[in-house]
Amino acid sequence: TTLSEKDVCPIVENCINYFNTRMPKNVALNFNKPQFPIVCMINDALFEWVIENVIKNAIDALQGKGEITVSMLQDDRHLHIDITDTGKVIPKSSFKRIFEPGYTTKTRGWGLGLSLSKRIIRDNHHGRIFVLRSEINHGTTMRIELKKV
């Protein structure tokens, strides 16, 4: 996979804009956009697919009502993209299992989205994707972590 230096913010914003026009009326999608570019080595198409997949899962977890917030945070070395929903929680015992091929809680799911997302982030982008937290009354936060350029 070819990676190139890219500002990640417009790619995430493009996903947000795409979903905002297709969101159920009782679901809010918020984006805490950084004020400055955050540059990482990425493959646009694969990275955008991962963001879309995680947002789709968050929409499903809401079951038609709630809120999703996408936040981009950074430290000296890493970009952290947090996608938080106010929907169903993930039991702590399943935090790692949700990334296994075939694992799904959906009646019509194949259980491939998060396993592919993990492979794309880990193997192609040399980053991490994981459940940061999942708590009753607070929802679930998925974190994508990439090294900054």
C-alpha cells in the first residue's frame, strides 16, 4: 500500500460531511475539528474506509437515536481520532474480540468491518485501533492512533 504525507483533517471532515447528509433525524454527528493541520503517512482511500466503518458501527449502536462525536487530538508524536457514540456499550470482555473476523452482534452482520479496519490501521498505517472506553450512560469511544509526520 502506498502511503503519503497528508493532512488527515480534511479526510475525516469529508466523512463527516458525507454522513451528515444521510444521518437519521434523531442522530446528531458532531466534529471537533482541529484548528491546525495534522500530517500523517496515510493511504486516503483505505483510511477513509476505516473512518466510515467506525462511524457506521456507531450509528448502528445508537439504534436510531443519540449522538456521535468525532474528536481529533494530538500529542508530540501521535494523532488520536476518537469516535464516541451514546449507544449500546461493549462489554469489557469483548474489547479485543470485536476485532476478530466473524465476530458480530448484528443479525445481518458478517463481522468483518472492524477486523479489516484493524488490519488497515495496524499493517498498512502502522497505527492502532482499539476500544478506549465503553460505559453505561457514557457510550463507547473507539480510538484510532497514528504516528504524526
